[in-house]
Amino acid sequence: MLASEETTKHMKAALKEAVKAFDKDEVPVGAIVVHNNQVIGKGYNQTETLKDPTAHAEMIAITAAANHIGNWRLNECDIYVTLEPCIMCAGAIMNARIKNLFFAEFDPKFGACGSLYNLPGENKYNYRINVFSGLCENESRSLLQEFFRNLRLIEKQKPGSFS
């Protein structure tokens, strides 16, 4: 995608959220919801911290945005996510009626917006969102690679590891 100064600024804000997840030993994914160029919701993965399988960055950011405006319909909002949303999050983005989805990197294992699945691309739904990928992809990939490299090192150091 062709990045503008505005979209890059917003994705960098989502990356700051991802760093918060990284610092808490969570998979480093961050998300922000923007309305009229203002951040109205933000979140980072907290599944381990909250012991909640739904505590993905997108879900937290969408909930914060809906609470901020007092409505679950986020029609004129954009969401910026550092990794392609999973099925659950793609469904939430569509249900919230978000207008534009920007994500940094494809997720070939769990992605539901163009890689493994393509929920927004299905013609079956009554609401369509615009999807843009590749914004700040290298920064997101580096953070994810560092996280999983560190995780593998920790696993190797555990007693009984056969690596």
C-alpha cells in the first residue's frame, strides 16, 4: 500500500501498543481505532495477563473506541493493527462496521483478512470494509521475530529440554 504521513503515524502508534505487549511477555500485537484523525481506542494483546482468550489487541481497542463514543457502531472509524487479524478479530471489526482496516504484516497461520482466510473479501456479508496491508511491515515483523526468538531461547533453557 502507498503510505501517507497520516497512516504511517497511526501505524507507529499501534506499534507502540505492540511494544507494551512485548514488555509484558505477550505476543506483540497492537491496535488503535481512529476517528477524524483522533485515536479513540487502543489496545495490545493481554491474553496471558488477563487469562482471557479474547483479549486480543483489536478486541480491546474496539471496546475502548465503542465506550469512547457511546456506540458499538464505529462506521466512520479506521483500525490499525500490527498483524493481520484472526477470525475472531476480523469478525469483530466487521460487526463494529469499521470502515478501513490497515495492518502491517500478514499472518499465514491465523490471518483472516487475506492470507489463511479472507472474511472481508467474502461477498456473503452485508457490510464491506476496505483492507490495506504492508504499512510498517518490517517494524512489525522485527518485533514479532524478536519475541519468538526470545521465547525459543527460554524454552531451550528449561530443564528437560532436548534442543
